[in-house]
Amino acid sequence: MDQRVEERLLGSEDEAETRGLRWRIWDETKTMWRIAFPAILSRVTLYGIIIVTQAFIGHISALQFAAFAIVQTILVRFVSGVTLGMSSATETLCGQAFGAKQYHMMGIYLQRSWIVSTAATTVLIPAFVFATPVFTLLGEDASIAEEAEPVALGLIPVMYSTVFSATIQMFLQAQQRNFIVIWFAAVSFLLHLLLSWLFVMKLNWGLAGALGAMNVSCWSLVVAEFVYILGGWCGETWQGFSTAAFSSLWPVVKLSVSSGVMLCLELWYNSVLVLLAGYMENATVTISTFSICLSIAAWILMIGLGFLVAASVRVSNELGRGNTTAAKFAIKVVFSTATCFGLVCAVLCLLYSYQIAKLFTNSEEVDEAVSELSYLLALSVFLNMVQPVLTGVAIGAGWQSVVAFVNIGCYYLIGVPIGALLGYVAHLEVKGIWIGMICGVTSQLLALVYMTWKTNWNEQVIRASERLNRWLLKPSETLSQNGTED
């Protein structure tokens, strides 16, 4: 009888523990989606601006489509890789500051990121000004290189808009003001659809119309974000422009550079592979095919980047609070959710790759080539959904410099050589290049899994606290430097 009672008690304890775990998963899932859902929608709609532009240009001219593809995939990724990567330092600092309740520092970190990222973008803009000589020097097809220059010049304002829109989004998401980000991004996307149809289809402005619509849409987003911040809706975290933003810049520069190297090595990886594709026979078809596949994968990657934001915000917030158990649990929930989404999206790409390709071009040859690559596209889509979660963990914890070295080894010492060998030596062409890309991403994913698993999270809490305290200014100091009061 006593044994039965003991078994019942043990069973009730197990049931309570299971119920407690379910509630923890449910609570963390709700918290995650409050961050991830707005981040996903905003990134899908913002990248949709690029996709819409590419689709309209693809129905204007095959040559202009190839030119836009190579500029967007190489130059835009090159510059935005640096600026977005450097902006991820804002995500680390603002997220940890919000968790530590150092709200007044978040506006300072945002302004410092504007200074550093704008300077970096300005240094890299000559690559757009001299696009034709750059692509000619790289050995690209002469007609594509010639057509690339007007495309590149038209995208320069977009590069500067990215500096502000990306950092402000990180600033807002760190304090979980997520739905305002959705509204701004959605309105910007709808405006772009309308302007693209008007400028290209009705007014017949061609390439200039497509690029003009893109510029107006991107800058309208920036203006809306500035109105929201300066209008007083971020009272605790934005206390006005301050000369304090110019102090302690060097530590921010170092963290920003390591962040920039980490992310740009990921974005440049695809650019290198597109560059290799441009050296093959029938470069226009090859670049168009590869670009369409990468555009599809990149658009779905925006969902993965939403999970990246969720992982980064949850980890940085919990490290700022000193709660390592919650940080580790959040990682498990986000990673599991992203894996499920990755499987669903991979299956959809296997089933509908041909139909998707027809949105971008009227070329039957390109459509068939994209369809043949559907299984590689599906695998890439799955990896692009899972891998960003671990990158988000790295950003939240401030591991950018370490991950930069991991990216060099995985992408450029493993992925690119394998892609080049399979593409040129084994004559697999685009398939070979893409297999190399998948090998690089897979090796990076495994490396990040190992790093996350072996991390001493208590030590990460100490490092986060030291970083925040080192750059902390008292509220009275920031007000004094704003010039409002002493």
C-alpha cells in the first residue's frame, strides 16, 4: 500500500514537472513571437522591395536584369554587409542595456552607430561610382559591366538609407517596440509596389523608374522612423541628440568592426559565388539563374533573420538581467521553432521552384535552369532558416570577433574552394558552386552549435556587465551633454 502511494506521489511530481515545462515553453514561445513576428514581417517586406525591383527590371530587359543582379548581389551585399554588420553592435549594446535597465544609454548607442556606419558607408561608396571598371577588372562580361554603372549609381541613396533604417529597427526591437516596425515596413513595401507599377508600367521610365521607386520607398521608411523617435514615443530611451555620442567611440568602433566582419563575410560569400558564375559560358543566363535562386533563398532568409533578432534580443536581455537559465532556454525554443519552419519552406521550394522563377523573367531557359536547382535551393532555404538563430545568439552575447574567424575558415577555406573545384574542375558549373556554398554554411552551423553548447554562460553574464559598466554614463551626464540641464 505504501509503495502504491509512493508511486502516485512520484507520478504526480512528474506530471507537475511536465506541466511546468509546457508552461515554460508556452511562455517563452509567446515572448519569442512578440519579437520574431514583427521582425520577420518587417524584413520580408523590406527585402520584398529588392525582389519587386528585380522582378520589374527582369521584364524590361534581360541585360539590365543581369546587371541589377550582379550589382545587387556583389556591390550591395559588399557595402550592406559592412554597414549592417557594424550596426549589429547596436543590437548587442541596446539589448543588454535594456535588460540592465540602462534605458538612457540606448539613444547614445544608437547615435554612435549612425556615426560609425555612415563613415564606413561613405568610404565604400567609390565601388558604386566606378562599378564598370570594377566589374571589368574582375573579368565580368563587358556588356553586363557597362550596364552595371547606371544601376550602381541609382542605388547609392539606398545604401545610406539602410544605415538609418537598420539601426533604428534594432533600437526599437531591443525595447520590444516591434509592431511599429511592422507598420512602417508594410507601408513602405506597399508604396514601392504602387510606385514601381506607376513609374515602370504606366510612365514607361524603365530602369530609372524602378530605381527611383526603390529610393523613394526606402527613404520614406527612414523619415517615418525619425518622426516616431523624435516625436517623443521613445521617451525613456531617446533623450535627444547628444555630444556624448562622440565620446568612447573607439570601443564602439572595435565592436562594430568585428560585427561588420562577422556579417559581411556571410553576405560576401554568396557574392563570391555569383562572381564565379559570371566566368562561365553564357554568363547572362548563368548569373540570372543563380541570382533568382539566391533571391528566393534570401527572401526566405528574412524569416530566419526574424528568428536571429528574437535570439539576439532574448539572449542579450537575459544576459543584461544576469539570468543564464532563461538565456539558454530561449535559445532552445527559438532554434526548435526555426527548424520546423525551415523544413516547411524547403518542401515548398521543392514543389514550386519553376512557378517562382517565372515571377522574375520571361526566359524559358532560365526558368528550366532554376527548376533543375530546386533540391539545392530547398537545402539552402533550410540552412538559411536555422543558421541565423545561432548568429543571433552570437550577437546577443557579443561574440562577433570570434565568429568572424569561424566564418573565414568555414566559408573561404572550405566553401569557396569546394565550389570552385566542383564548378570548374568537375564541370558541375552552377550546381558545383552551390554545393560548395552549402558545405561552407553547414560547417559554420556545426561550429556555432559547438560554441553555443560549450559556452560558460555565467562568464558571459560577467562580460556583459563589464561591457555595459565600462561605457555607462549617468543620466545627469547625458542631460548635461544634451545641453538641457546640468
